Amino acid sequence: MSNPNDRLSYEEKKELPDSVFGLPERREYPMPDAAHVRAAEAYFRYCPEELKPRLARTILERASEFGVDVESPAVLHYAQK
């Protein structure tokens, strides 16, 4: 999956604006770049069920900003809800 060196440190994550998070109110699923969009897609299954539609739409929005092709059938399905 993702390279451990791509992980954001606590300090780096703390400095990110809420707007780059898939779930801003929880500051979860940070997507400041293409690598993290792919990571959010990979970890999508761990998202609470009731938040999946919103996270899926945010993943697709951020993916389009960074030119990432979202291939996860689950993300694509939930984005339609």
C-alpha cells in the first residue's frame, strides 16, 4: 500500500487545514496530496458506515484535484448515495 515514509507525523497533521480532511470534524482521512488520496481510498473500509457517503464524495473531489483515478467499487458506490 503506502510507504511508511509517506505518513504524516502528528505535528504535520496538526498543521493541516480542516479542508484537506475527508472527515474534517474528526480530522480523519487527510488528503493533502495524491498519495494521501490513494491512502484514504485504501482505508475507506474502516470509515463508520454513516459517514461513508460523505467521505466517498470527498475522496472523489480530492482525487479529481490531484488527477487520481479512484478504482474502489465501494468508494464509487457510496459516492452515489
